[in-house]
Amino acid sequence: MCGSFAMTEINDKAHYHLPGLFEFYELYKVFLPLFYEHREYFYEWCDIGSIYGAPPDCVWGGGRVGFGEENADEVYALLKEYGISARLTFSNSLLREEHLSDRKCNRLCSLFEDSQNGIIIYSDLLMEYIQKNYPKFYYVSSTTKVITDFDEFKNETDREEFRYVVPDFRFNKRFDRLSTLSEGQKKKTEFLCNECCNFGCSDRKKCYENVSRKNLGENCPDHICKAPDAGEGYRFSKAMENPGFIGTYDIKNTYLPMSFSNFKIEGRGLGSALIQEFLLYYMTKPEYQLKVREEIYLDSMLDLF
């Protein structure tokens, strides 16, 4: 499939949605000036669509337990300076009415409410609350819904309240179905590129629900993944072997010519050194990767781990 589009002219940019809004603030404080002041280092066919995440102890959070110090004002100022969309990851699937009054989450909404900023969301209850009280946000339908029926995913892209929909990563290479989407539906589709989860996993929704319970403060045991290689943790090399993996060649030569232009990079909780590798692989021209890596490593204020 990739090769058949090798000579097709690209008519749009790839918009990357990057992880660690709070967790990797120090990394982005170094990387963003580099990206915008030295665009020659980076692929001209890509840009930064958003940076997403949630801080620790975030009741509305989901997908991953929140990470990063509570530096919301500094985070907001940094993204505002560069005109980048900040997305709050409020994808908890188990919220109830009593959780809507959480002071920390409401403060985040008050601070980040801006027409350029968005909410990654699961709960319709929460979305209705935010729409009423903080009307400037746009919304992204979370992949934590684990919609595994393509027609259901297609219906999700038809919902007017969502600007983007992140499908289950197992739809990434279903070109027979993806090609049936309208242009509008394609523009709203945001692929998760580098998922490491076992392609045949049947516990994915249970895993996300476990995270939701932890964010609600429930005392529950960790979800134990039953995949044979789960003990290895996340490895980019393993993600690249996943049948759902989307690499730079795929993006440039298959997805962009098909009018898909939004790509989400997983990475919360993985450490800034690995996030740097994602930034190098997906955005940086090979001949400049060492230069970019050195610029980041040599910043005395950044502690990569």
C-alpha cells in the first residue's frame, strides 16, 4: 500500500499530537525554540498540532495516570507563546456527577479555556459539563473508548461535537475501510502511531478502566497485562514491529496522499529520553538528528532520563 503512493504529491502537512503536556515541560521548553528557529532541521511536511496530557492527581484524567509537576501556568504560557494547542486529557471513563466539582480540574479548565485548546474526552457527562461552563474548548474523542467496530468509529466521526476522533490502533492499516471515509471524516481521524500494546489484546478497555479507577482515588490492584511480552515494558523497537505501527514513510507516502493528516504519538510515562527519540524519528531529518540530539542534551537545565 505504501509503495503505491510513493510518487503522489503531498497536499497537506502531518499534524503531530505530542505527549506529556505537563510531564515533559522542560523538554518542550528546549525543543520548541529549536523546532521553530531551525525549521531546516525538520521535515517540511510536518508540524506540531498539539501537546496533550494531564497533571498528577487529576480526577478527570484517563488513559494514563497523570504525570509531571503542577506547573500549569508555565505550561499554558509556553504553548501560548508558540501558538500550539494544549489538550487536557480528561478521558476518565467512570466519572459520576459528584466528580464534576473537582477544584483542580475546574481550575485547569479556567486556565486553559481558549479556542485553540482542546479536551480529550470519554465521558459525555463531563463533556456536557465543560461545554456549559467552559464553552471555548474543542473536543477529541478518546481512543480509550476502544471502539473495535468500524461502523461505530465511523459514526463517532459524524458527531458534530468532536473535532477529532482517535480510532483504536488496530484500524490503522484497514485501508479497505479507511478509504470509504468522506473527506470530512478523514480530516477528523487522528491515528495513534506508536502503540506497543499487543495487537490481539482483549483487555485494553479493562486496562483503561483500571487507570480511571486509580485517578478517582480508588484502592484497586494494578491491571496485569496477559500479553506474553508485557514484562518488557514499552520499547520503541517493539512498537515498530506492531502491525498497527505508522512510521514516517507511511505518513508521507500513504496517509497524507489519502487525505489523513493527524497523528498522535504515545509517550506519557515513558521518560523524556524516549520522547526525544520520538521527536527525532518522526520530525527530524536524518542528517540533523545528531545536531538536534546534542542541542537537547547540552542544555544544562534539562535532565533526561
